[in-house]
Amino acid sequence: MTHWSEVEQSSAYVKVLDHGFVGLVDVMGDDSSIVQAARTSYGKGTKSVSEDRGLIRYLMRNFHTSVFEMIEFKFHIKLPIFVMRQHVRHRTANLNEYSGRYSVMTDEFYIPEQHRLQSQSVLNKQGSGAQLGGAELEAVHDLIKHMSTESYKSYLALINDPQSEDYWPMDGRQGLSRELSRIILPQNNYTECYWKIDLKNLLHYIRLRADSHAQWEIQEFARALAQFVKAQCPIAFEAFEDYMEHSMTISRLEKNLLQDVIKSSNQAGISFEECYYIMKQSADNLAVTYGMSKRELTEFETQWQLTAS
Amino acid sequence: MTHWSEVEQSSAYVKVLDHGFVGLVDVMGDDSSIVQAARTSYGKGTKSVSEDRGLIRYLMRNFHTSVFEMIEFKFHIKLPIFVMRQHVRHRTANLNEYSGRYSVMTDEFYIPEQHRLQSQSVLNKQGSGAQLGGAELEAVHDLIKHMSTESYKSYLALINDPQSEDYWPMDGRQGLSRELSRIILPQNNYTECYWKIDLKNLLHYIRLRADSHAQWEIQEFARALAQFVKAQCPIAFEAFEDYMEHSMTISRLEKNLLQDVIKSSNQAGISFEECYYIMKQSADNLAVTYGMSKRELTEFETQWQLTAS
Amino acid sequence: MTHWSEVEQSSAYVKVLDHGFVGLVDVMGDDSSIVQAARTSYGKGTKSVSEDRGLIRYLMRNFHTSVFEMIEFKFHIKLPIFVMRQHVRHRTANLNEYSGRYSVMTDEFYIPEQHRLQSQSVLNKQGSGAQLGGAELEAVHDLIKHMSTESYKSYLALINDPQSEDYWPMDGRQGLSRELSRIILPQNNYTECYWKIDLKNLLHYIRLRADSHAQWEIQEFARALAQFVKAQCPIAFEAFEDYMEHSMTISRLEKNLLQDVIKSSNQAGISFEECYYIMKQSADNLAVTYGMSKRELTEFETQWQLTAS
Amino acid sequence: MTHWSEVEQSSAYVKVLDHGFVGLVDVMGDDSSIVQAARTSYGKGTKSVSEDRGLIRYLMRNFHTSVFEMIEFKFHIKLPIFVMRQHVRHRTANLNEYSGRYSVMTDEFYIPEQHRLQSQSVLNKQGSGAQLGGAELEAVHDLIKHMSTESYKSYLALINDPQSEDYWPMDGRQGLSRELSRIILPQNNYTECYWKIDLKNLLHYIRLRADSHAQWEIQEFARALAQFVKAQCPIAFEAFEDYMEHSMTISRLEKNLLQDVIKSSNQAGISFEECYYIMKQSADNLAVTYGMSKRELTEFETQWQLTAS
């Protein structure tokens, strides 16, 4: 498996987590490829669209996504297995992974830093919350490290590696096959892969995986990938940030409510906020009136600064 | 090829356009399948999510799309070739189409009704505008009909069909192969297919193809498909309408502007609209200030009823 | 739409059929990319595989196909619509096609050359047979050409193109929208696209579409694509020819029969052929004995030169 | 997570390995669906293909694979994570997996039975060889079991589960979040999923994963899946066995050699085997003559019983 020291000199590689990395191995196309493909679709009809930046932003804004498939990236990525398990769910990519059936697995394991040793979130069933404190922090850190070390020792013993510390005191031992020995390795063990994906699907990946609801470790990989995209296709990436990553989707229900508040504000000549609270008091249950769940109404209020005393 | 008269008795078939149809041949799963899949992903952790409807709406709202892949529909569709050419771009579906290499093509052609004989849109480079008038309407209709008839006559002549009106006055004629003869048939000729797709991708299809920017003819097919979805998965379909089909996406730029108008309205105690026009007048160019194109600002004003005199 | 004269100077373009072409616009990777990806999968375990050519051939022979996904081609293709309809069925590719909703369609139509004006095959329900003769050949050729010309004239009339020969003698005419006018154009009208695909899927395309059972016109495109692959990845392409394109698949049934003939030949010390005929005569029905259809036995005999007098 | 005892009464579930299972949750279509789709493609042209079995076998034999996409299976599968990692590479399936971010992972781990505790294969870099013997066998078994137990104890301690044996002697402990705690669990820990796939891709899966080169554990799952396919689509499955699973592919090189031996046998009137050895002796290097590697020639000899003294 590739060690960070073998690639750190290359400007195409960035380190991620304690032993992982993302390297841009090859790329096909840039912002101009999007324009080229779009002009083919539109043919002579678009001669009036004079500026490439405007065209790219228009395409992103209107979800004409197929033109963004015309750019292809190939990355070399080293990542913990539990991150790989999320990574591989993006089915539109091409992937070649290091094989633990053919080769010996690395002794590198992801050990979270202190700031990442967080308790279960109380709000989010799938997330992490506050950082652990004092003694627990230390104990948790030590236990993760200890289990990683112990697992690797056992792995070396199973394959009967000559460098195993637990050299077995048995004559004629053969070692268990690699494909079986690896099954005791924990999911913070590192693996690596070549990963090839087009820009449209890569942006979709970044949107999902750099999001705060994703596990923090894969966010780190998504952010590293994003830097390469930004450098290669700066216009498309800015359009992505404006129209996709940092856009918001308003449901039919929220749209109805927002429009009603604005309309009432205009008609009554009072502020947006004041108007909202009048509507809320006069309704039996504003959420129900607009078909929302209680949570949706709370999120609506947070979004539009309606959390007044 | 299947004629409408062969399927019209079946409640699983609805007619679309003049000779086309959509029939639901088979289906696997319903709303409960979404819940089943979701509860597997969430395991014991979600016992507190007590209500199926709430869960389905939550999943749709938060783009947990993979659970919607667990329902599968199979349709029998008859459609003009130019619609088929758009239909087939949805690559996640399975498709078996009638083959004009094996079999003789039908003599059915799509002839648009009067309301659909529209001029080129002046606003939308890819769309249709006002209905044609009087003499032109009639001439256009007749020409489409005439070319369809003439093409089919020529097709029968090419394959040397015994029922061809243009029976060729030549001895020993053999007829051109079907795979070549069909190339002169126009794209309003009908074809048919079996088409299988999961709910997630079918909803994506409906969102794109029932949209007013799609060609009207494929909209008709999308609306027919939607009726079958609505009957099979009423809760998921309503959630789709609320959170996807009739939702709106607000770009980072628009969000910034909207929030600023609301905040100013609240601070100054004046109406949303009044506040907006003060901001617009005091800025050199409000669109530029917020990074928008002129068109985006116009759309913003239309959306939020800021089109005052 | 791009005319051949605009690209014919470029060595990256080859002409196909009368007005079509295939151009290699961009490519990512070559034979060495396959080796690079394979060595990652195999890690340290494959240091003994010393030679790249041997490794590539080994991978092809053993269907380790994912490494062939690491090379990506982007083509610019101009092709008749009936070929496009077959082309687009390859769902793993990325595609941007010229849009007849935005832009005026070209006046170029595929008119088959004389050698391609063939009658329906008597053996193959989906294929073409012998070339048509004399008067029929000429009549067929003229009819295809005539219908193409007439269709385009009608198209120009429908969109009310100022250069239409059939300038309409009506005041205030507007022209039918492009998206509707195009529906009368026959399927030998040309379209064009950008098409991006990885090597694995491109080889699969070539295998299916350069095959003699495919329609001859798409074979021509497949052969043009193959030339670019051969130039870019000569080792992988040769391996493809040896192990896939020109390989043969022998069913369990045929394998059993072939092995039995060889074994009997060895035991009896007589020739393969002689042995086969003894077996055939002594069996009631050799096809049934081996679970084959009559057609399969005939193909077996053809394959192994058992068609003796 | 679902325990075997909860599903073992159901005839739709079969046990796989020590704690895993495969259950058929839902299915759409059977052999008749293949015929239905095929007859649509072929239309009136195939009225002469009278028999369904013959048609299905014809379609399989000639790789008309799209009709096999018209049948859909949905399975409920419980499997070790290292098998899941191979399973998920089949990108054409739909998948919902149990989430270790939301829910507590199970205490079930795959512990190989004695016959599966094999040494590294000497022939196959990715495979297993002879069963381990005596003391080593026992030590290996105990170590895998020990590490599984220890890992789960540590996991419970990390999430601060009240039932943890290693109840931590610390005040105010909170427990590490589930998404982080799980990273120390080894890859023989069980997970479960809903998995939906069409027949074509399922047969491809079975072909690759029931093959002797696949890891034995996933073979067991592939064989369980195959039983459900066989019961649901017996004709298609038999065709699959005859024309795909137990077929053999002969390269261009092998085909050339095989044909030459047969031709020589016929011409000289001597047996196949005798003829082969004459050819081998008279050639400098028969492998090189036919463009084969040494290994390919050896495999050729094994295949055709040419391993005589």
C-alpha cells in the first residue's frame, strides 16, 4: 500500500486524516469542455449566448446536468475502510481497490484526534455531539489505539508473518490465507483505490458528503476532492456553490407560507416578522394550516429569523 | 404493434395522444416497501418514528432517495419515435423496444391537434409559443398529415408489401430489407416498448418531463405515468409533489437577498415590498451587488410579487 | 450542425457513411493506465508479474474488467438518427446530442450506396440479404432520395424558413415551432453528438456493434471507433481481439459433445471426423442426446468442419 | 438487526454461514415475462418461434440480455461486512443497508468452520489452499473468536452501553458516538441489507460469485441466491447454466489450434491426441506458434485431455 511519504512531494496529492490522502492522477477537460458540449446540444441556436461564464451558470442553475458529465477526473485515494464503505455507494464511479486477498494489509489505522472524540448527538440519531471530556477522552482514545494494535498483531500472527511479534511456538505452521486473516481487521484499517468519476457525479458526491450531516471523516475527503475540482474548473465550481451546494430547497408548503407572509406584509404595511406572528396567533396551528410538521415550522422560523422573544 | 383497441378495455391502460398509451403491466411494492427499507437502514434506532406517513415525508424532504429505489414499475408504452428519443435518455430504466428490423412498422403517425400547432416561442429557444392561426394552421396540419401518408406509402413500396397501393410495375422485385426501408419513416411514426424503472428514477423522470419546459407531448406521457404512481404509492407521491415537484430551489445569491430584505423589513418596521424598493434604489445595481444576472433578479421579483408599478 | 468539410483536415476525424464522421476529441489514459490500476488492486502481491503486456492479456482473458474502466474516450460523432437510436442504448456512456428543439436540422440524409440496397434476408429475420438488381435497385435508390428531399422541403416550409423553396403564399404566417416541425423528418436525417465512454464499455460496444448481426451502418461506426482504440491502447486492443471479439463461447452441451468426440477418437485411434459420424449414426438423435436444438448441432458441425459429403 | 430465529420459520429464507441468511422478500415476473418482452421486440416477425423454452434458450445463447432485465428480485440479506464489501461492487443493484451510525451493531461475528481454515494457496495469489492442521487450526480458530469477542466488548465500552461487561469506573461518562465506536469492529461483524436487482444482473453476479475463484463465503451467498432464481425462473436458469455458467470461452488462439488439430486428424486419419503430439514435436514452441502463453497451452492440454504420458 502507498505510504504518504511516497507521494507527499507531489503537488497533486493532499493529506487527509492521519494516514490518508487524495491525489489527482489524471483529468480530462475543464470549463471549456462544458461550453463545447453545450454548444453542440444547442447548435446554431445559441450564438447569442456570448459569454462562457454566463452559459455555465445558466446550465447549472437550470439543471442541464448532462454537459457536466463531459469532464472526467481520476483520483488516487487512501482512506479508512469505514469511509470506503460510504465512498463506494456512489455507483456511477469506476473503482479499483487494493485487494486484501492478494496482498498484505497495511499496519496503518485511523485514530481520531481529540476534537473528533465526540459523544452521541442528542439531536441527530446518526451524528456526533459534544467532545468527550477528561478521563473519558483519554480512555476512549487509548482503547481505539489499543484495539488497532492488537488486531494487527493478531493479523500478522494469523498469516504467520515472519515479522510477527507473536511468533507462534508451533512447528510446521503454514499461516491462514490472507483472504481469511483480514476479516479480523477493524474498519479503521486503511485501504486505497483508484477512483474515476465525471464532474456531474463528483459534484453530487461533494454536495452529499461535504454536508454537515455526513460523517466528519468523509467530509474531509469530500473537501479535498472539492479543492481539485475548484482548481480545474473554477467557473463550474463557483456555479455549483451558488446554485447547488449553498442553495436551499423550499417545499410547496414553505413556499405557500412565505408568499402569504410577504403578501400580508405588503398589504398591511407592517414588517415581515410582525406579520408572521399575527398570522401564527390567529391560526389554531399554523403548521397544520400549511400541511407542515412541527419540525418543518421550526426550521422555517430559524431560516427566516423568526425566533424572536 | 399493439393497437389501442386491443388494450382499451383494461383499466391498467390509459390513452395518450392520438394513438399512444401507457399501461401498467406489473409493479413490485407500495408505500409500505419504503418504510420497510428505511427501518432496515435505521434499525432499532428509529423505533420512535411512529408514523409511516411522517417517515416517508421525512425521507423525501431530506433526499434519502435510496429507499425509493425499492419499488419497481413495469409499463407498456406506445409513443411516437421523437418522444421515444427523449424517453430513452433516462439510462437507469430497462427497456425492450419493438424492432423495425424484425417487424413491419405500424401505419400510425402522431398528428398534432389544432391547439398544439404552435409557432416558435419568442422567449424560449427550445419551446413553442402561440397557436397558429387560420390558413396557416390548416396548411401545417395538412402538410404533416400528407407527409406521414406519403412516407408510409413509400415504406410499403420499399418493402414490396403486397398491400402497397404503389404496387410496383416490375417483374421479379424482391423488396428492400425492413431494416433499411424504415429509415425513410418520419419521427412521428409510433413505436412501442416495455419499460421498467424504480420509483426514485420514475419520480425524477416525472419531475423533468412533466415540467413546462419539456416538449408538450412527453409531458402527456409523464402525466399518465404519474397517475399510476399516485394510485400505487399515494403517500410517497404526495411527498414528491410537496418536496420535489412543486418545491423551489433558491440559490445562495437569492437567499442572501431574501434574508436581507426580511431583516431590513423587521428592523425598519416597514413592509417587505417597500423595503425591497428602497434597497433597489439605493444600490447602483442590485443584481450585481448580489452576484446575480439581470434575468435572475427579474425572476426573483416575479417570484416574490415585487412587480409593482 | 458540423459539416464534414469543417473537420476533414483533422487527423482525429474519419468519415463514416456519406455525411457522418467519428472524431476523437479527448482521451484519458492508455495501456499503462490499465497496468497502474491493476497493480493497485494487486498491491505488493504482483511484483512477480513482470511484463505489462502479459498482465494486460491476463486481465482480459480472465474478465478482470474493472481495470479497463480506467481509460476514458470522448468522441464527436455525426450519424443518421436510426443509427443514433441504436447507439444511445449503451447506457454507460455520457451523451450530449444536437437539439432539434433549439436549432434547425441539417439537410443531410443518409442515402445507402448501391451495395447496401439489399433485400430482406431469408435466413435472418432482422438482416439484409442479396443486393437488389437492375430496375428495382434504381427505383429504391430514387425513392429514398426523393422522400428525403421532399421531407426536408416540407420541414423548411413548416418552420417557414426564408430560404424555403416552397415559400408559402400566405400573409402573416409565423412558422411552426422547431420542436414540432422536426417530427416529419425521416430517420435517415443526420444528427450529431459528443459521446464519452470508458474503454471497458467501448470494447463491449465494439463487440456487439461491429458484429455481423448488427445493422451494417452501425458496424461502420463501430469499426471507426475501433481504429481509435487500437491506436491509443494497442496492447489492450489486441487482447480484446484475441480473447473477446474473436473468441467463441461453447455451451455446456457443445463442450460435452466435443470432449466425447475427442475422447472416442483417442480411444479408438480414428480421426475426429470419422468418430463423430459413427456417434451420429449410432444415436437416435445426437442433438437430443446432448440437449441441443437441431440448429445448435448444425452450427457445431459447421464450426468443426463436420460437413462432409 | 434481524436474528435468524426471527425468520427461520419462513420458507422464503435460507441460512448462510453461521449467522447470515438470504430471504426472498418480493419478486416481479417469471419465465413468461422474458417471453412477453421478447415478443414485443420482435413483434409480428416472430410468430414462427412457437415454443417459449426454445425462445428463452435462444435469447440466452445469443446474448439478447435486455429481456432478462424485465424480472426483478428483492432480497433481505444478512452477511459479514467483508462479504458486503464485495457484494456492493455490483453497481446495478439497489441497496439499503443497516446503518451503524443510527443503530447499535450486532454481537454476531462470522467464525469460519474448521474446513474453511485454510492456508494461503500456493497456486493462486488470491485464494486459499489446504486446510490447516492440528494445533495451528485450533489456535487460528481461537484467535479469530477471541478478537471478535474482545472487539465487541470494546465497542460496548466505547458507546458506554449499560450492558457492557467493561462498565467503566468513571463518573459522568457519555459514551463515544455510534458512528465512531463502530470503526473498531472487525470485518467479520454481520450487517444486513435489502437488495434489489434484475435477473440479468443477478445472473451475472451468480456467474462471478459462485465461481471457484471467488472467496468461498460469497460463493455461499451466490448459491443461496441461485436457488431462488431457479425456483422462480426454471427455464431461464437452466439456459443460464447451459450457455453461461458452465459454458467455456475459447480464445482466437485456442480456436485456431483446436481447428488445426481436428483438420490434421481428419486428413491424416489418426486420432486427435496423436495428431496433437506430432504437431507439438514438430513445432519449436507450439505456444509461441499460436501466440499463447505457456500457461494457456497447459490449460488447453488440460481442457482437451492432452496430458498423456
